[in-house]
Amino acid sequence: MLKPFKAEWGDGVVDELAVTLARRYPGIRGYTRRDLFRMLQFYEAYRRNKKVSPLVTQLPWTHHLIILSQAKPPEAREFYMLAAIKERWTKRELERQIQSAAILRSNAAAKKVSPAVAQIHPTALEELKNAYSLEFLSIQEGHSEADLHGALLRNLGRFITELGRDFCFVGSEYPVQVGNQDFAIDLVFFHRALQCLVAFELKVDKFKPADLGQLSFYVEALDRDVKKAHERPSIGVLLCATKDDEVVEYALARTSSPTLVAEYQTMLPPKAVLRRKLHELYEQLSANPQAEGVHHQAHDESTRHLANGQKVTRARNRKLP
């Protein structure tokens, strides 16, 4: 179908081909002039990419159109295709993730974790983010921790989508008792892939090194009194409004507890800022292909879907033109 397309041919040839296809297959839609050019764009985008070409049938055609039109660099298209397969994003969620530059939040090089995370959970860097976009909460500046906590609970489904599909909610203000004192962890989840509890501590201010002591205490309490025998050691995530990366790096360097410091965003950054950051990331990836850790785990997960989900593949295949 794509073989007749050549750069030197005029638009009239495409129009003629569209008319011919419509006449030959009158009951089939989706072969207009515009559709044919989209098919060509799709073919050219992935035909030389050995990593993703076997996976294209894992997504509906509409998802591919969104990726092709809104994610221009090849690295971005590959990331969003693999992430959409792994996370099973809807069309609306895929558009949201692209518009909020999810590829930036998944950049492994920007993640600030303690050495214990890499030692105990080698794949955690692919499952956790350096920032979380919470613009769907619609909370105003100057909000309190109680405001943030309540908004997350009211939008728990969307929060889990932003966290990742393997997060399962365990509890809010989760009670733990140490000695004769009672404590409450802001949010506790279980991560299916990592097979561990994940404690989230919320801070509406800029990161302070002292915050890690409280989080490490909660992680230890979960491991000693809550974690089941077959589960792996717990992880702590300090979710703060903003952070100084150098301060975070110093604070985490000697921390023996598996913890991560991440930012949350209650509104999308200005488009100019996103464009600048994306340009910097794409330059980094082009200069160092080994740095493409933003989608290695997504690719592995997507490959497993391809091997184990042939029925799903055949069903989605019918959606492709």
C-alpha cells in the first residue's frame, strides 16, 4: 500500500489512490487523502526502529496519531509509545502526559535517590519519578498539607494514574505504633512490580534535610511492623513543593534508608520553559544514547506484553488502518 508513495509524485497521485481504494473497498473507511499521508508518516517514523516496530500493534491507531502529531523527536515518540503500552493510558491521558512533558519527569538522570534504593531495588528508578504533575487537583497557591492531602484523596484514581499502574492504595494517615507513641504516615501504597510498600510523606514547602529523618523512621516502622515476610523492603518518597538538587544530593548521600525526594507540580510550567527543558533533554539523549534510561523499563514491560498478550494484539490490530 505504501510502495507507490514517492517524494516526486504530486498530490494528485495521492488523491487518485484514495479514490481508487474507496471504489475498490466501498465498505471500508479510513483511506482518505489525509489518512494515506498519516499512514506514510507512521511507516516512515518506525520502519527503521527495531526496538519499537514489533510493538506498534499494541496501541490503537488513534494513540499513534496523537504521538505522531504532538511528539516530534524520535526519542519522544519512542518514550510515549512504550509508556502508553506499559501504563495502558487512554487517549485523553496520553494527551495529558505529552502536554505535561512526562518524559522530563521520567528522566533517570534527574532522579534523586539514596544509595540504598539502587542496592535494594535496582529497577526502582524506572518505576518512580523525579516529579509528579498534579495539575488536576486544581488547588491554589498557599495550600496547606491538609489541603494537598485531601485533594489527593478526592482525586485518588487520577493520582494513581500519574504514579503508575502498579501502585495500589493501602491507606491514608496510615497508623503505626512505636513504643508507646502513635504516628500516621500520610499515604501508603503497595507497588506490584517492586513488591514492596511505598510511604509518601507530603511537604508543601521547599525540601529540608531534616524531613528525611521522619521519612526514614516511617520506612523502618513499615518494615518492622507492617511488611509481610514475602515482601521486599519498603521505600519512602518525600513529595515536596520544590527542592534544591544539590541539597537533596548531600542529604541522601549518607542515608541508609531507601528513600527518594521528588517534586510535585500543581500547574503546568510555561510552554517556553517546557520547550527549553525538552530541548536540553533531547540534546542529552542524542549525544549519549546510553542515557535513554527514560524508557528502558517501559520497553522491557512492553516486550512482555507482546509475548503474553497475543489476543489483545489481534483485537487492537483491527483498529489499525
